[in-house]
Amino acid sequence: MAATLKQLVEVLRNPELPYSQWNAQFAALHSRMPQKLDSQFSQIVDRAKTRHADFPAKPLHKAFHRFLEENVAAGDADMLKTTLAPLTDVLNAYSEGQKAHELNIVKELLASYIEIERLFTGYGTQEDSVILKLRDQNKDDIRKVVQTVLSHSRVGAKSSLILAILEEYRPNKPNVGNVAKYLRPALQELTELQSSRTTSKVSLKAREIMIQCSLPSLEERTAQMEHILRSSVVESRYGEASWDHREPSLEVIKEVVDSKYTVFDVLTLFFAHEDPYVSVAALEVYVRRAYRAYILKQIEYHSDESDTPLFVTWDFALRKIGQSEYGLPLQSAAPSSPATPSASGGSFDFKRIHSISDMSYLNHKWDSEPNRKGVIVPVKYLDDAEDLLGKALETLALSDKARKRSTPGLIPDLSGKRKPTTAKVDSDELSAVINVAVRDAESKSDQEILSRIVPIVEQFKEDLLNRNVRRITFICGRNDGAYPGYYTFRGPEPSTATSATLPVPSFVPVVSVMRSPPPST
């Protein structure tokens, strides 16, 4: 069924389909139409095919009506219209374009499903009573009753087909046309089929599609996203022919960062964009939106030899539970017990002035969490990840173990012994994170994508451990507007990594597939 549906969609979207339908009818009616009209039709069709344009349904329709007005008597016009009815049917089918014809075919399929299943829906409806009623209504056409009953007997298979069709024509997928305009009435009728288990799935899916129809299409949101990203990195002045690029402006991209609508399904289309500045802006939007739960301290842009931005790094810290943005404890909006009375709001309104010790406390709370490093690199395809991944690792500091291995034979320095002892910080703790933003994964199979990612992780395993990388995540976008897939590989835990009896394990996929950004730890 899936292969048949795929083949049907390919045929409906084939640009040669309207031409082949026209040629089939035109060849049959060639000898029955006037010579002048025949030559006009041929010229219009040949000119459109030479220009690789869409099927010229409107020019053909206009030429036909002009010929009837100028060359055919009023009494013979109806006869010629009847003779050339197959040709006019083709013109009417493609009068609004090939995409409208495709959606009309889908609407007819949905209508045929609704026509049959509507008879058997409704609370308290029994199939036996429905069949008897159909037999009484169609005594002269028993074949229609048999076909209706046989069609309903395969309601499970039909529902699966309708679900596949609705999934294929989601409004947030590219190249599906104006689904809301042509399919909304049929979708509304599908939502009313809720009596059985099989039709309820179709009804729920139709309701989902209708909700998506009320939102902007994928093309519209892509255009909006591109406009915002370009505006954040381009400085244009009136009267100048060119414009200058700049680092992404937070004031511009903040609209996308704080948006309450879905962003990541469109944002992946701008990873590894042709304009590298737009790509960097998309990466910053991802970082600021995906790491809202953490404290972002600094974002840096790294360029190549020609000052073209390549990737982004950022410093962040984990926010403690119950800690607000400035380190003060959060107050419950609905406390379980009465709060302690205070002078605020009463007859004595005293405002407490924070002392130096309070500021020191906040500074200590801020600095208590160690800084972590994050790197995100954009690639168009998975095959391009190796080059940028190596450059991204160079921005991360080496661990103490790797530094000692690289600098043997150093004389111990005793100056540090004279300094006061401080809390020991484990610099070998895996704390850094790396994200590989893939614009197009070129596959929908998770196993196939993992089979291409695992060799890359194995190749950089030692470098990842030497750079204290805690996890590496591949953000695999898709060109069909679907939400990106997240493939995460996490390094060994500290207890396992320092064990004397167990070897250090390689990075293993702890999260095969996710549809939301994974945590940084």
C-alpha cells in the first residue's frame, strides 16, 4: 500500500501528466475539430513545452472560447462543445494548476471513504440494520449494495490508507500545496467519524491536520525565518549598493528565541546555509532556545582564514533547582503554609538594603557552579562532519591526563606548595558538550543514520575523551519539514572511567532518537 501511494503521488506530481492526458484526448479528437482550432491548440502546447512551463490550461481555454465567438455560428457552438468535451474536461481539471488537480484527486479519495463509512457510523448503529436499509433503498441496483458492503468490510485497510494519505499531505510538509483551501471540507467531515475504533484514528488525524491548517505553512514560516536571520546579520544603508555583514543581533533574533511556536523544524533548514552569517545566526538561535534552562555566559564565533564564520562556542553553567536568574531563592506562588508576616505592605514599609556580605554570597553562589563549554558545528550532510569536528575539538582545553602525556619530563614546581590550600577541582571531569547540526540527514531510517554516525564517533573517541567531552549530539534535520532527530553519544561515567579493573568504554548511544533537545549533562 505504501509503495502504491508513493507511486500515485509521483504520478500526480509529474509535470508530464497533464500533457499526456491532453495528448491522449487530442489524438482521438484530432480529426473531428476544425483545422484552425487544431493548429492553435498545437502552437500553444508546443510553446509551453519548449519553455518547460506548466500546462497552459487557461490559454487553451481562452483560445477555445475565442474561436467559438469568432468562427462558429451560435447554433453550432453547443455541438462543438459536446464533441470536444473530453478536451474541456482536461482543461477544467488543470485550470487552477497541477497542484490543485492533485489535491482534488485526494479530496475525491477522502470523499469516497466518507460516503461509505458515514452510513455505518453513529451511536447505536448496527451493520445488519444498515444493510437491510440499503437493500430496501436500492432494490433495482443490488450491485451497489454489494459494493458498499464489501467496501465497508475492509474498513481497517481503508483507514490505514487514509491515514497514510493524511500523513503525506500534512500542511507543514514542503510541496503539498494549499491543503486548507481544498481539503478542509473533507477533513471536517472526517472528524465526525468517531463511532468505531478504526474510524476514530482517522478522525483524530483529520483533527490534527485541521489544526495544522490554521497555522502558517512550512514555506511561509521558512520565509519568515530567513527574513529574521538575514536581518540580524546584515547592515544595509539607503543609497548604498552593497551591505555589510555583522555578528547576529540579539535584539533581532530574540523574536525567534522567545517564540511560543515551533522553531526547530524550520531552523534546521538554515544549518550550513549558503550565507555563512545566516548559518551562524541559526546556530545562535538554537543555542539560546535549547539552553534556556542554563546560565549562558558568553557566545563566541569562530572563523576560518578568510574571516568567514564556521561554528559557535558558548560558556554555560548549570542552574540549581530553586535558583532564579540572579541566584536568589524562588518564592512559591501558592505556599502550602501561611507566610511569615512582614512589614512590607503594612503601616511601616521598610526596604532592606543589601550589604556587602549579601553580594559576596550571591557571587559565591554564582561561581560555585563550574563553567562548561559547548560547541555547535553546522554541516550540510553527515559526510562533511569530520573536517569541522576536528576544528571544533581544538577549541576545547586538553584534560590534565592528556596534557601530562603530551609534556613528559617536566621538573615539579614547589612554588605551589607555599600557597594556601584550596578546594580541589577535578579538571578531568567530562563537562563539555558538542552538537553537530546536520542540515539534511538524507534518510528517514534511524538505523541507517546511526550506522553512519557511529564510525565518526569511534574515529574521534580518543580526542573526545582528551578534551573532556561529556556528550556529542547529532542534530539531524530533514528536508520534509519533520522535527529533527537527536542522536546522542555519552562518555563514560567518572566511576567507570577511573576504574583500575575495567577498560574505559567508548562513547555509546544512550539516546538513539529524540524529538526534543537532549539535556546538556
